[in-house]
Amino acid sequence: MRWPGSGLRVTEGTAAALFFGALALLPLALSFNPYYLSILVAALVLGSVAVSWNVLAGLCGQVSFGHAGFFGLGAYASAILAMRAGWSPWLAMAGAGVAGVAVSLLIGLPSFKLRGPYFALAILGFAEVLKLLALNLDSLTGGSQGIFGVPPPTALRLGGLTADFEASRTANYYLAGLLLLLVWGAAVLLRRSRAGVAMATVHADEEAAAGIGVPVLRTKATALAVSAFFTALLGAFYAHYVHYLDPDSAFDGAWSIMPIVAALFGGMSTLVGPAVGALVITGLDEFLFKRLFESGHQLFFGLLLAAVIVWAPSGLLGGRVRRPTT
Amino acid sequence: MIARKTWRLVLAAGLAAAWTQAGAAPAIKLGAHAPETGSLAKHGQEQVKGIRVAAEEFSKRTGIAVDLKVYDDESQPQKAVAAVEKLAGIEKVAGIVGGYGSNLVGPASEAAERYDTPYMTTGAVDTKLSARHFKNFFRLNYMPGYAAAQANTIRELFQAKKVAILFNSQSATTEIAEAVKGQLAAGGVQVPVFEKFEKGTTNYKPLLLKARDAGCEVLLVEGYFPDYVGTIKDAKILALPVKAYVGAWGIGTPEFIRELGPMSEFVYGTSIWEMGTAPKAARAEEARFVEAYRARFKEDPSYIAMLGYLSAEYMLDAIAKGGGAAARTRDLLRAMDAVTPIGRVAFDEKGDPRHFTAVLFQTRAGKQVVVYPRDRAGGEAKYPAVPWSTR
């Protein structure tokens, strides 16, 4: 099956410019309505995690089923740094990203030495271990009771404008959009770098890459560290946005599964595709399927995903965006 | 001539319509959010069923139409916030009911406070929720009421001296375990065994042996269905010499009795409401709800459905009496004091229920016999229970 207009092909840069331009203008079109913006914030968080996940899977060919671990780790790290250590939420969010890198190296370096599906299995177990730690380190994490009152990022003042992240959905929307731009920009820079070329080589054929002198372990670890940094950063944003954390929601398996779904839907072969996929699936589910079926709406979503996998296996953007040569 | 006749007819119809519109009270917009999908879907769907019955019964009783707006929050905190943004911000509802789980109700009630919209939940028992002192926050049930049913029964009915508490590490079970421990300690009852276990635990024998070695008379298990099945089977294997086994939620259900057979006999559990447990003054209301629910859904209501029903009923009554202004609705809710199918309902200044107490029942011949509180009891507790070897 050919999608309508499938002859049209644009560069990744053009697709990204159109996408981010539309994101910038969307609140205007929606009259800054808080409900629509809160749905879009959820979509942007998912989109950013999907792009982060795709740095590891799409660029380096290493599939993770445990990104919920990095997401929850970042959420807890930032909340604890802000509430217990008294850090500014902004600094705490950056600290959460660093924590994500540290833990990713701890788990990645030993598991990447193994061949086959061991990395995917190890990271799945790692996410569960982190959830159990959050459940049992009561004095630090509040245990199963969770943490109430995680502070929002402190307000920013630019000239006469104030971005109040406590109450304003618009401020949170643009912050989530900037985070997505940051993740995407970092992924683009990474792909263009020597490390990115090494990742593409490892993705294509790991043994051949090792044969021509590509440091396979270091390359995989770099991809995982970048992916973990941004996933943890988004987890931190989530904690400061929702103001509440508990192990079930921070380490929810959906944070492992939905980024994969969004990436498949949008197209794993592109860097902007997973973000587009996240917005499309969130939007369709919320504004179309949910209105048709109050409690059975996710059935449509599953059918749609199956249709895309069968008839457009490279995703919505996969066949339309020209990848740059590396 | 024909045109004049037609014009007269149109005018008459218009006047009639205008008169009807002027005479009818405007519809009340009520918002509800619940996890109808996701991990909490089963509870959310039952809650919404109860809310729907309340809206229909309210319309029948008062003649005021209810425009019920239901939003599925998908068991996700972000979507729970979006639910309130939609219900309060777009739909402009006069009040919101529903919400299940403290992780969803926490952020949702914060958003409701921002919109100055009265919010009543029945599915979040964390004590920290009301510690925020939101003026729009109300709930029908909370943790100390569950804990009181267990602790008071152990102190007053059983007069036990030593109790073992085993609890699942999940949020609600941890909190009830800690609350009961505190209430027992305040009443002079020792808790020498206080052990947490993880979800998915299958071997409870080491924990049960600790209870045996400490000479505990009562075993309290704060958990969920698989935890009860595991602990009861292991207690039978060990012939654990406790005089009573008390659980939190989900005891005595048909599934529980089917799974454990004779082992389910004499086990105690807590509930907010089961059919026939309403205080005398509220029996008629209980019967009305059960009848309406059965007629609508062809099944018996659960306590979650009952809570959903009551929350919507109180919110609708307050909105109707107060004219829909948030401040007036809040004042009326705060002033209410009624005997209901779940006992006496009145709210304190934080929105917590002043008199909420769960009921404690014992499973006897496959039926649930309420033994506490006394005014809702349907029989006497069989204490000590018969040894495990005979069941």
C-alpha cells in the first residue's frame, strides 16, 4: 500500500523545521487552552522519551525494554535533590540527567559485553530493581507512599514576561517543547559526529564494526549514556510538572513500552519520527478514539498501530524523509 | 388564511417551548474522572457505574436534569490533571467526583483547587492528601477509618495482647499497616512482628513462623487477593496457632471463597459496605440504590460503586441547593451530617470524613457476617476461630 502523496520526500531538517514550527504555533491555534496544552505536554514528554530511546535503538541498534528505569530514576533523583538537598529544580533536573548517565554506565558496561538479547533482558531487570529500591528506601523516597509536593521549576522572567511553571500550562508546554528540541538537536549532532558514524556501523554489523577497529563497547555505552541522560531529564521534568511521585507511576511499564510504540509509529529510521509518532498517537487517542468509545478507545489505537506495522513498516515518516548520508 | 394559521401555530409552539424552558430548572453539569482503562480500570469502571446511577436517580427524584461528563484518566497522573483541565476548564462543571488512587487524585485535586471547583473522591485514602488543606477537597473514606475497624475489633472484641502484621509493600497496604500498628500501640497491644513483603511473594512461611515464635494471637495481613491466598495456605500447612486471621480488602468475595474453599471460613476482612450492612436509618436508601443498580447493569453493586453513587448524590444535592456557586456548594458539603449506607457522613475542615469507619466481617458458611461496629453488626464474632486443621 502506498500512502497518499507518498512520492513527496523531504529532508530530515525540513521535516523537523515544519514539526517544531507547528509546535511553536500550536498553542495560538488552540487559544492557549489549558486542557489541550496539558494533553500536548503529555505527548511531548512521550515524544522526547521516544527520541531518546531511538538514539539507542535507531542509531546504535540496541533495543531497550527498560527505559522506565531511567525515567523513574530521573524523576526520583530530581525530586530528592530539590526537596531533600535544597537544589534549585533546574539544577536538580540536570543532576537527574547525570544520575541517569552514571547508572546507565553501571548497567551498560557489563551487559554490553554479552551478545544477543542479554542487554534487553538486563535493562528490563534493572528497571524492576530501581522500582524496588524506590519502594524500599522509605526514608529517601517515601516508599510506596511516594512524594507529595514536588516543587515546580522556579519561574523564569524574560523582560516583562514571566513563565510560571506552577500554574501555567503554556509555560510547561513550551518547556516540554524546548526539551524535545534539545533531545532532537543532541541526537542530530550525535549522528553527525564520529561516535554517530561508529553507532551506524555497529547497528549495521557489530562484528564487522569490531573488525575495522570500531570500539564497539564504548560506542554502545555512549549511545546508552546519551539516551539515559535525556530519559532521566524527562523523568525529572515529569516529577516537577505533576508534583507527585510514586514508584508505580514513575516506573510504570508504559514508559518502556509507549516510546517504542511511538518510534515504530513515527518511523525509527528518522530522528524526528518518534516525536511525530508520539503526538499523532496521543492526539488521535485523546481527541478521536476517546470520544467514540469512553472506555474502549485503546482498542482503536492498537488497531491503528497494527495497520501501520503491516502497511507502512517504516512508520509515518520513514518513507518520506531522506536520511542524510553519513 | 393558511399562512396566518401556520403563523399562529408556530407562535403557539414557540410560546409553549419558551414556557417549558422557563419552568424547567437548568441542567446541572457534573464532572467525573476515573481510570476506566489502564491498571486501575476495574475499580474506575465500577466507580463510574455508581456515579451514573446517582445522576439518573437524582434526576428522577428532583426533576433536574444532570449533564454528566465522564473522562477516562487512563490510570495516569498526567491524564488525571488533563481530566480536571477539561471538566473544569472546558465543560465548566459545577463539581467533580471520582478519582481512584492517591497518585491520580493528588494531582487532579490540585488542579481542581486551581479552578476553584469542588472535588469529592472515594478512591484515595492517603492522609497526606487532606494535609494540603485544599478548600475544595472532600472524600468519603480515608485510612484511619479502615485501620480503626481492625484495631478496635482486636482491642475490644478479641482483647488480644500480641498481634503480627504482615503487609504488601504497595502504598495503601503499607499505610493501613502503619495506621493499625499505631492505633494498636496506643491501645496497649503489642506488635512484635511487623513485616513487609513484596508484590508477587509466594512463600510466606518464614514470616508466619516469626508470628508463631512471637506468640501472636492475631495475624493481620494487609494485602491483596494473591497475598491472602498465599498466607492462608501457608498458615494451614504450618497449622499456625493464631486465634484470628484478619485481612484488609478483597476478603470474602466469591472468588476468595472459590479459591480457598473451607480455608476461607472464619477469616475476617474489612469493607466499607456490603449489601445489608447499612445502618437501620439508611436501609431504605441502600435498597433503592441496589435496585436501581441491578436494573441498570444486571449485576450486584460493589462497595466501590456504592461510594461512587454516594459521592455523586451528595455533590449533586449540594450543587442543586446552592445554585451551583463553588463557595455555596463547599459550604453545604461541609455542613452536611447524614446517616448513609456507609455510616454517618460529615466532613471536617480538611474535607476528611469525621465519622468514617469500615466494617469488619467474618466469613461464615460462605457468607459475610459483620461483627464490627456494633450498630451495623449482623452477628457475633467466632473467636477464637477453629484450628486450621479442621477447615
